[in-house]
Amino acid sequence: MGQYTPDDDSIIHHELSLDYPDPVIRAMHRAIRVSIRVMALMMALVIVLGVVDVGYHIYDSLKSPPFLQLSVGEIFQIFGAFMVVLIAIEIFINIRLYLGSNTLPIKMVVATALMAIARKVIVLDLEKTSSGEILAIGVVTLALGITYWLVGNSDSTTTEDQ
């Protein structure tokens, strides 16, 4: 059987083409596309529930004595909850970009990973974290930062060349 190449360059996700010659593969592609849309819907629900949860955390922290005051620990918990919602939003954007284009948004994926590691650093309890874990977090942060920089530079040189 020969290599399949779609006729139209405007098809989103050539690898999940709905006009593939084999009907079984077409059905699987359709199922995967529907699954991606369902994941996007579920992620939107998670984001809404996350925002409600952040609001409840703030309300719950402000209503308990001392009234209208937050401790440093409560502030870090709220920051952590905010970051989780922001990470969920980034994941949703990645899913939406995946659905709406024929390319994998590498820079967005790396940015999402950077945000996740930033959340970890923000809520890190240094008294309960080993030096090895701190070193690993530092190495991951450095690697993601370099990757983000490299991807960003390759995007700008590609744009300049055109």
C-alpha cells in the first residue's frame, strides 16, 4: 500500500485526516478528534470549578479569625490554587491550538511546563524538601528555560528569514 498524502494543504491535522482511504482508520481518526473535543470541554469545566474553588479558599480564609486577614501560609495556598487554574488554562489553550492548527505548539507546551514548575517553586516548603529535590527542580527549571529560549529564538529567526 502506498504512502497516503492528503490533497488539500488546508486540512487540519493531516495525521488525523477524515478523508483517509481506509474506512477503519477514518473512524479511528474521527473518534480521536471527538475525544480531543471532549477533553477540551472537560478542561473548561475544570477551569470553572478551579475558579470557584479559589474563590471559596479566599472566602474561607477571610471569614475565619482573625477576620479579613490572611496568614503567609494561606497566601501561599491561594497562590498555589491560582497557579493550578492558570496551568489548566494553559493546557486548555494547548488543546485548542492542537485542534485549530496543523502544528504542535511547542513553545506553548514548554511555557505550560515552566508555569507548572514555577507553581512548584512558589508553594515549595523548604523544611520538607530534600536538597536532591531542590536540585532536581533547579535542573528542570534551567532545562525548560533554555528550551523556551531556544524555541523562541528559532521562531524569531524563522520569521526574520521570511
